[in-house]
Amino acid sequence: MSSKTETQLLNRSVLISGAGSAGQSVGYWLRRYGFEPTVVERSPGPRKGGFAIDLRGAAVEVADRMGILEACRKAAVNMREIRRYNAEGEVIWQTDGNFGAGEGVAGDVEVLRDDLTDMLQESACEGVEYIFGDSIKSIAQDEDGVDVTFAHGAPRRFDLVIGADGLHSKVRELAFGPADQFKRPLGLYAGIFTIPNTLKLDRQWLMRQMPGKMISNIDYGPGKHTRGLLVFSSPPLDFDRGDLEAQKAILAKAFDGDTTWGVQTLLDGLRISTDLYFDEVTQIHMPRWSNGRVALIGDAASAPTLLTGQGTSLAVVEAYVLAGELKAADGDYQIAFARYEEQARPYAEQNQRILTDCPEMSVPATKEEVDRREERFRLLKDGSNAVDDDDSAGSFIQSAANAIRLKDYEKL
Ligand SMILES: Cc1cc2nc3c(=O)[nH]c(=O)nc-3n(C[C@H](O)[C@H](O)[C@H](O)COP(=O)(O)OP(=O)(O)OC[C@H]3O[C@@H](n4cnc5c(N)ncnc54)[C@H](O)[C@@H]3O)c2cc1C
């Protein structure tokens, strides 16, 4: 492993906003290359919650280079069965849990988001300064650095700032302007939350699509969680991101009175859940990913939405490329940020196109569309790869997941 000496590297102190997969990964790589990263995270610890997430293609290679691939494979969720239901509670299609694995539909490695968060933190924490429970309030850059003020802590000066603070990035707002100009909302909202395993599932994923809606009840097995997913279409909603009960109420209202299969079990679970992750489903498209000494990665720069299953892969790959280019340019951020974007942007954009190019990945808008999809699944034999025909979602996802050639920055 090589790291530049203190005298060779410019711009060593780097503030990273957000300790998600993007922030933790870039912190890890910067430290490994001899920089001095500080991660500031709004939550009191790494933010938990969510389903199993997928690592695919180039992201698997990055996890390997980080030394966490084996641990990811060990912790990988080992699903037994996937079932699709209709409104009457009939199973219209089922397959084993590895549906499409290696073909791009399932991840090459599928690991609980919580487990990945822990693994990333363990590998990143040595030598990376963490500040939990705080967030950036203002940034002011000049020729030599960036002055940063925080909501709680004392002001500090850094050489560079990286926004890895997700869909509603504060760094993006401060350096590039209001979020609305960068959002491409799908007109959907999604809630993911831990529920009791009342259906006595064992590593099973039960799902259903309805007009403008989608639900899932997923059990990841003993010692892991059972989680619910509710997705619904809606015009833009105004809600308090800090108010869990208000978010629960929005979800409950969207499904109010629905007695068709599966809904009430999830609403009962939602009522007592304490870890709801609720958000709009939107992509982020930016005309550029850096502004002076500030750069963006992960969802903050190029969110593809949870419907693609590619958010975490994009985050770890973008983190790898950004840190690697900073190393290769000896910390010259102007060179590094330009090269980072040159390589990572086509990859991110191809992954974002998964949704527009593969309608199968989206939520059906009308009853006719739901009926068509159900009919199509009904005609398939159990276990057939329903979305992997002609314009197969599987092959499209896999080619997007591999649409970048990773440099070996250790050698540069
Ligand atoms: C709780 C949660 C659950 C999720 N569940 C799923 C899922 O089931 N499936 C899926 O495909 N995707 C899920 N996602 C999104 C997924 O994690 C990302 O698409 C992907 O991992 C890219 O990660 P990221 O680090 O760019 O963004 P994120 O994972 O969103 O991480 C951003 C981090 O920045 C922190 N942050 C935000 N604002 C500030 C601020 N102002 N100051 C400091 N810190 C800040 C957040 O607390 C968070 O830790 C979830 C995200 C979260 C936060």
C-alpha cells in the first residue's frame, strides 16, 4: 500500500458531511492515502435502518480492495423464497431467494444496510475523526481553504469539503443552491420500518403491486430483522423530517381503509415501529459535481433511487474514484475533481437510466398495468426469471453496474 508523505500531499484536511456508505467509504480511502479526513454526521451514531442493499459489479471490486468483501459475503442475507401476491392473497408467482443473482436482478452480494454500515465504520474508523450529532451550518471558501461553521461545535477550517450527506444534502444546498433544481421526483414516497414477524416468515420476501402502490414484508432470518415497505404515489408532500409520528401518519393515511392482502399487517407493524425511514423517491441530477473546493458523492450527487437498488454501489464506487484521483493528483483538487467526474458521471448516469429504460423496475400506475403484470407472472413457471427476457432488466442492471473501469490507485 502506498501513501504520499506529508510534504507531497496538498490539501490534506478534508471534511466529509454524512456517515452513510458514501461518507464512510471516502473517509476510509482518504485516510489510507495519507489525507486527514473528518466525518461529521447529524445522527448520534451511524444512521441505521433500511433493507438489505445490493453490491454489484464495480462496487464488489471496490469492497474487495477495501478488504470488506469477505465479511460482506459472510454477512450476506440468504433469502429462501420470494413470492408475489395479488389483492386476494393468492400467490401468483414464487421463486427461490437467489432469484436473478449474478444476472443483475439480485445483488452480487446482498447485505443488510445495518451490517454494511457497521463494516464500513469498522474499516474506516481507524485514523478517521468522527463527529456525531452535529452538522455543517455554513461554508465559505477562499483561495486557500474552506471555513466551516457547525450547528453545535466550534468553527473550523479545512482544505476541502465533501458532501456525502444524501438526498437532502446540506453541502449541496450551501455550495450549489436549493435542491429542487436538481431533483427528478418519481411522484412516489417510500417507508421502510422494522415490524414483528407476525406471519412467521423465514428468510422470505412477500410482495405485491397495486395501482400507484407497492408493499413488501421481508424477513431476513433469525437474529436479523423483519421489515416492511410501503410505497405510494402522491403529489409533493410537505413534512417534518424529524417527526417520526407525522411520517407514520402520512403512510397510514395513504393506505387508510385498504383491507386487501398484506396491507393491515404492515400498518399494524408501522404503528409500533421506532426506526421508520421515510422519504420521497427522487433522483438527483447535477450539472456538475464540484464547485471550487467542495465536491459531492453518493446520493447527494447522483441518487438513482431505491427502486434501482444501485444507490450503495454508486456511493462506494464514487467514493473510491474521488479519493483515488485526489491521491493521484497529490491533493490537487482541481485536477482530481475534474477526473473524478469524467470517470464516474457516465457510470452514474447509466445507472440512473435503469428506471427509464426498464419499466419493469417502476411501480405500475394503473389497474390495467397491475393486471398485465400479474398475468405475465401467472404465465411463468415458478422460478422463471420474469424480468430477464428480451430487454431484460437483469442484463441492463448488470451492464450499468459494470459501466466503469476502476483504476488501481495504489500504483499511481
Ligand atoms: C435510514 C436509511 C435507510 C435506507 N434504506 C434503504 C434501502 O432499504 N434500500 C435502498 O436502496 N436505499 C436505502 N437508503 C438509501 C441508501 O442508503 C443510499 O442510496 C446509498 O447507500 C447511498 O448512500 P449515501 O451515503 O450517499 O446516502 P445515505 O445513505 O442517505 O447517507 C447520508 C448520511 O448523511 C447523514 N446526513 C444527512 N444530512 C446531514 C447533515 N446535514 N449533516 C450531517 N450528516 C447528514 C445522514 O444521517 C446519513 O447518515 C437508505 C438511507 C437511509 C439514510
